[in-house]
Amino acid sequence: MLLLPFLGKIVESTLMLVVVTRNLSDAWILAAHGLEAMFGSAGLIMLSGFAYITDCSPEEKRTRAFLLAELVLIVARIGPTLALGLWLNKYSYSYVVPISISLGLSVIGQLYALFIQPESVQSVSVGYSSVLTLYLYGRPFCMSALQVALLSTAISVTIAALTLTATLSKRRLDSSYLLPVIGVVMSIVHHVIFAVAKTVWLLYLGACIGSLSFISMPTLRTKLTKAIEPNEYAIVFIAAGIVDTIGREGVSAGANAIYKASLNFFPGLVFLVFSIFALVTIFIMRFIWPGLNGRNTWINMSNRLPRRQMKQTDD
């Protein structure tokens, strides 16, 4: 499951390196991202890790295992983001070194998945951010690469602190849908603040508020594993990977189109559109709220519908 995504990252980084060194057109950049998406995108690498946690962790400890995995991912983003900002601040338009490092890390990941990961060496083996960056670079903020990196680092640090706090908490975090709903509401507030913000301190405020939404993801993943049978984990996570890739690329394309169309009159419109999608998420979660019994969620929902129909027939 890891071989194809790493291969996609290698192809993308190699093509991007050619684009930078040869000064090719933007069409080649789109081609690089498209090829990377065809191999499953980097999201599939994270989904593979979550699938491994699902298979190898007890059910009562699964939420905290997901939280620790999220914490590791967040901490891993802080260093590269800050380093890239410092590099571009000192060496403007010098992209060869960062892309080369990304290519090298992708090659290392591919070698690890091919020769070290136990699942790969058995006898039978098988093989938003862009719009946010443009928004921060543009008016009215006109941030530098270092300022963008500092804001991204602040977001990552806040997420790491909140995740660590939730991990150390003794209370079960997957007992209800309250935490995910709070996370979605905070995401709405975050996007609205970003849409109307005119000062940098409002951006930091919105970023810190939006960080609360990331804690809800491990809870939702835990509930997903409880709602399906163990022999269905692989199918569900593969389907989630496909949906994640299609959704990620679709949202990215739509967000760029909205930002380009509204650039001259309301650059923050794209964030208001994101907040509307979050409202739809709350509606969906409200629909499944009655089923809070883990693995029996969908059974409880299916049982309610026939009973209501029978009552109407009797009347």
C-alpha cells in the first residue's frame, strides 16, 4: 500500500525539479500533481499508517494511538515548513535544493517500504494549502516566505499542544460525537475569520481556533473502525484513500478557481465556501448522532426506519 504513493512522490518531485531547472510552463506543474494523484497521493501513506494502528492496537487504546500518530505527523511538519521559510527568505526563488531534499526523502521512504517494512518483504508482496499560501502572499497581507512559514509553524505547534493534551487525558474521547462537532464548529469560525481578516493578528487567532478541528479526526477514525467488521478494514481504508485523493484534488481545483475568480473583489470568498461545506458536515453528523453504540451505529439506524414505517401503517 505504500509503494505506489512513494513512487508517485518521486515522479512528482523529479518532474518539479525539471520544471524549475528548465523554467517550463505551469502546465507541467499541473501534470506533476496529476501524476502524483494517480499513484494515490501522500494521503494514502497516512491512511496506511492508520490502518496499521487499527490492526495492531486494542480497541480501548485506539483513540490515543490515533492521537499520537497525528502528533508525530504534526511535529514532522514544523521543521520542514520553518526551514523552507527561512531558506526562501534568504535565497529567493531558489527552489532546487528544497525540491531535491523532497525527492531524496521520497526515495528513502520508497526504499524503506520496499526492503524494511514487514508487510513488503514477505514472500507474497503487492505492490488547501496552495490557496492559503497564495492568500497570505497576496493583498492585504503581502507576507514574505518567512512570515508564511511562521504562521504555519504556529498552527502546527498549536495542534501538537492540543493533541498532546488530549492524549494525556484520562477521559474516553470517542464516547460521543460532541468533540467532532466542536471541531467542525471551530473550523467554520476559523474559515470565517480568515475570510474577513484584515490584520495579521486575526490570522493567528483564526489559525489557533482552527487547530481545534484537527483533534476531532482521530475520534472519527476510531468510530469508523468500530462501525465496521475487522475483516472489512482493508476495503474501507482503500475506499477512504480513493475518496481522499479524489476529494483533495477536486477541492484544490475548485478552491483555486474560486480564488482566481474572486481575487479582485473578495479574496477571502473561498474560505466562506469552505465554511459552507463544514455546515454540511454538521448536518451529516447530526443525522447519525442517535447511533452512539460504536459497532451497532448503522444497525440502530436501519432498525429505526422500519419501526417508523410500521407505526405509520398501523395509524
